[in-house]
Amino acid sequence: MANEDKQPLRQDFLENGFDAYVFFTLSGKEVNLAEELNGKYEDVYALVLKKMIHRSDHGYKWDEESVLIKGYVFIFVPPNYDIRYIRSDNNPYKILKWQIELGKLFGDDLTYAEWVLQQDGMIGVSKAIKVNSKVKIVDGPLAELEGYIVKYDPRNRNCLVELHFMNRDIRTWLPFEYTDQNYIMDTKKDHEE
């Protein structure tokens, strides 16, 4: 979760609407900028899109967080909020697409930003099952992105996903874990009851 204190604001945006923008900052400063803005402005929710990734070294495996789109910070505000008053004291940034409606996202970019807000800025590990020699994603972010999966790497438990955002294609590897097929069947049965 990106910021525990901001969860009521996030929920309000998801239920009642929001405007969204993207601030571009120096690579490696994304988290600092988001944390600063979240602490400074009570009606602004800043998110850096992160992903979990599988790592391994000499047979030891672990998961760690990584920034998915370096330099980008998603900014969510109430409708008609004037973002020109947002200022950072410590982190340089610029508003992307400033020339068009002060950079407010619309169309597919707004849909993508809403998905980021729904994920609360974190693309976690999806669940998959083996069907013969193939991988089938059954739950998690990769299930939602199934149409964007370009390639599977069953050995390293990752999928290559291609997304289009802000007029550019972004390719990234996202992780999955194998799960017991009976577990998925039991979960689906619980939801149906």
C-alpha cells in the first residue's frame, strides 16, 4: 500500500471521480516526490507505479519492489483542482502534456491511470497454474492484463507485458507464482456462494 493515511482519499476518488496527471521527475526521485506531495497536500494522492519482481542468486530466490515507469509520478486530485498550486520543495518535476488542458489525462491514458489507482500503485505477484506444458494465469494483475502478455518465461515465473501509455510502448516483466489448481477451484466456489 502506497500511503496508509491516504486510503480514504483514494477510496473517495475511486467512488466519486478524480482528475489525473503525470509529473515527470529525475529517475530515482519518483518515490521522494510522491512522498513529499502526499505529506504536503491532503487532497492530492501521488503514486509511483511499482512492480514486484522475482530475483535469484546462486539458487536463493526472493521478490523485491521495482519502479515500473522510471521518472513518472501519477497525481490524483478532485475534479477541477488547479494543479498549478502544487509545489515541491526538494524534487524537480514537470507536468507532462502541460500544453493540453494543463496535462489532464483523458482517454486511454486516464483509463490506465485509473487502473494504477485501483492497484494502489503496486503490481503484485499473480497466480498461475500449469495446464499440460502451458501457463495459465488465474488471478492477480496479469489476469487483468492477459491481452497484453507478449511472452511467458515459466522457468523464471515471469511474463513479458507490453502496455501503451503517454504515447509510448512500455515492455516489462511481471511475476507469477504457481498455485494449486484445487485452491483456485475452492476460491471460485466460495465467490459463487
